[in-house]
Amino acid sequence: MDADISAATLAREFRAYRTAFEDITAKAKERFEQSRWLDVQEAGSARLSLYKEHISMAVAQFANAGSPIDWPALKRAYHERTKHWPDAELAETYYNSVYREATNDQAVNDEEMFIASLVAPPDAVTHITRRFEPATGVVDMVRDIITFFDFSLPWRNLDQDIGNILRSLAEERPEIVRSEALSVDIITSVFYRNKGAYLVGLIRYEDLTWPVALPVLNDDGRLYIDTLICDEDEMSVMFSFTRTYFMVATPYPRALVRLLHELLPNKKISELYASIGLFKHGKTEFYRGFVEHLNNSDDAFIIAPGIKGMVMSVFLLPSYQTVFKVIKDRFPPQKNTTHEEVRTKYNIVKSHDRVGRMADTQEFQNFSFPRHRFSQALIDELSAVAPNAMSIEGDRIVIRHLYVERQMTPLNMFVDNADEADLRSALDEYGNAIKQLAAANIFPGDMLLKNFGITRHGRVVFYDYDEICYLTDVNFRAIPEPRTPEEEMSGDIWYSVAPNDVFPEEFRRFLFGKRHIKQLFNDMHGDLFDPAFWRKLQDNLQQGYVTDVFPYRRKKRFKRMQKRV
């Protein structure tokens, strides 16, 4: 097939994908204003599935052509067609995905793929922001920011919102004393997620800058500002790898991510692309960043510390905040699952609302590492437990199927070394994580502490997915009362147990070994040991109730301040 014709075909399929992606994204405002929360979740899943669908259509067109593809020529022709597009970097990733699919995941090849991007960075980001200044006072400036956006719904009490914002700003940024030196750059696109709409930007004061976000909520058809976020750590939590992707309409993803990186310089570019739903390009950026890190470091990959899993072998590079997970060839009898079922459960997490409590993952095929960077202990480990997943090819080690996640401290290790205050906080977070996952229709299955991690922000996150299931598929039962003295004295289970039966009373026994920790957790979250608690959550889910999920601490919400207005 002629390279120019092939490039035109591929470019057309890419534009069809982007149009479908933006169509779903553009309807986020309508779903938010109409409080169609179940539709919000369905739209997120539908948008995720678009990429694979359009890749398959593009590959099918090449296959139907019946002639071999000159990939280097196609790459050059495709680049000429797409290099000036505002989303040209996404076009490169789309090409790479088609290449990998069409060639059955051949090894990466810079002559035939866009391993290094050929796209120039954006010259400026001012076209995606609007600057606001207090020409007639800060009250009018804040009012102008809020009313700039074309929400169709009325505001519940705009004056009250403005007062709350300015009081909170004065408390959190007391260094702002001269209003004439203040300005705010606001991104002109609204960030939608779950039940919230977020106005995001940058506060400038003299030579200081802070990120800013104003979460907008819908109260039965009336809007209000829920809080003010103007701290990098708090904003980082909002864009966390544990949360559902934002819906934010923009034809300029490069410019948007560049600005977000200015707001959150400690966030990886790959995570920021993923946070706005462009997870495939996030994967591309991860790979590029990872290769760059390898070229500028010399430490060895090692077996991850902590209790080894029965399903996954996990390793890491100490200088890089990432873990690499490989499905083992065989599982012990108590793990009644298959490789395909494990992969299916990881895909569930990808498409489900993660409510800030499940780590996002990237999935790779035939991922190549330099052999000399692997410790011998790690090579021995992978050779023993996952020989079918790993091959040594000259000076490279190739993992045929790999998951990548952000590194966290395993919760069991954190608890073992925590002082009393940190222990209480971690246990409370652990209970909240289980409850929020359950409210989002996720049952972790294996709730041992080793399957949870704690982030640098102190949040507890679930990361071991081989036993997760939907909460509505579980049958929560109370342990039956013994009917005879023999049953009461029996050391064995004397009642029938179906595969989906769960007995919450048993959690108290196996989750914690130390009596002190067990009592602390019972005082905080003892309701988790009651089957009625879980059944109530199931009833809520079956009635279509969608839980409120806030990417900020509840104590930050303005409702306490409203009493003083």
C-alpha cells in the first residue's frame, strides 16, 4: 500500500477516534447539570473503550489492503500530515498502537515507531487560560471568575460563595496583603469528575504562585462552591493516580498538560496525561521518562520489599517511584483463579470509579530491560516463579506481560513501624478505604494490610486486584449459631459455604495479629464486622445511589464557614 494513502487512512481513523472522545467529553456539562450520576460512570467506561475500538478498525483496514506495509515510509508520511496538529503527540501514540497491534507487539523500533517524539513543545499556553485581575476589587474579580463559565444552572448563593472563598484565601495565604499585586489565570475548560465540576488555575502574587481549584457541586439544580484548594499537595491529591480520569474538553492537550505541570511540578507528565483521560499517551510518556531515567541512573532492579504475593512477582528500581508486577506461571491451590481472570480484574479497575482508593496501572507487552541492571536475586526469582513470562535475549530481559504502578509503602510495613498517632491515622484511613471502595461497588476480597499501601500524603490505597469483585455479587452472611454441643465444640466449619459467601465477623480474627491494633480498628470501624453494614451498602447500590467522593478533606468544605456568613 502506498505510504501516503496509508498515512491518510491512519490520520482519518485517528481523527475519528478524537472526535468520538471529545463528543463524550463535551457532554460532561450536561450530565453534571442534570445530576445523571450513573450516566457519568457509564460515559467514563465508554470513553475508555474507544481507543481499542478505533485501533482495531485501523488495523483491519491495513489487513484488508493485502499488501505489506513499509513502516518507515508510513511513519514519515504520517508525521508530515499530523505534525502541526494541536494533538500531534496523541497522533504519534495512536500510530505506535496501530504498529504494535499490526505487528503482534514486535520489539520497539525507532525507525518504524515514534519512540522519541518528533513533536515540538507548545510555544505558549495563554490561549487556554483567561487572566483575571482585581481592577475594581477582589470581590468583583472572584465573581468574574465564577460567572465566566457558562453553567446553565443558577447559583444557590453566589455572594456567600465569594465570601467563603476570600476568607479561606486569607487564612491559607496570609502573605497576600496587596490586592493590586494579585492576579489569577484560570483554565477556560471545566474539569468534570464524579459529581463535581472543577475550575482550575494559578494564583499569582508578586513573584509567588500557587495552584488553585474551585470545586463546584450541584444541589438539586443550584450550584455552589464547595471549597478552595490553593496548595500544591492538596491539588496533587485531586490529580492523584488513584482517581477516575477527568472529563475536560480541550483541542490542545499538550498545552493543557504543560500548564498542569506548571501547577504540579512534582507530578509526572505521564500521570497528568492519564488524569485527563489520555491514558494511552500517558503510557507513552511513562516509557519515555523511564528510558531517560535509566540512562541517568545506575542502580539495579530488585525484588520489592514486603510479603511476597501468591499471584504476582513484584520488583522495583530503588531510584524510581514505580513497581513492576508480573503474573506468576502457577498459583497455590487457595488462589482459585487463572491468568485470564487476573487480567480481567485489572481491566475492571481501569474502567471503574477508583474513588481515590485504587492505584491506576499501565499494562505493557514485551517490555525490555537492560539485563545488567537486574540483580541476580531478581533474575533467579523470575526464572523460578514466572519463566514463561520472562526471556533473556542477549543483553536484554524481556517481560512478555507487565503491569506498572506507582510505588507505595505497604500498609503492614508502615503499621509495624508507626508511632501511636500515625498508627491511628493509618488504621482510620484503612477503614475508610474499604468503606469507600464498597460504596463504589468494589469488594477487595483479600483485605489483608499487605494488599494496601500508604501514599506520601498519608492516604491508604488498595493495589492487589486478583480477588476483587463487585460488592453486589457477594453474599454477606452472619455465622450461624451452633445447633448442637458438638457443632459448638467443633474445630471445623460445620455449616455450608458457597463460593461467594463472606462472613464479616471473621475479619476481626484474620486482619490483625496484635490485640492493641485490633481494638483500635474495632473502635473506629467496628461496623465492618457486621453483615448488616455491607447489606445496606448493597441496597444503596441496587437503588442506583452514587456516593459522594471528594478529592479533598471533608473538613475543608465550606459548610462549616457558612454558619458564620
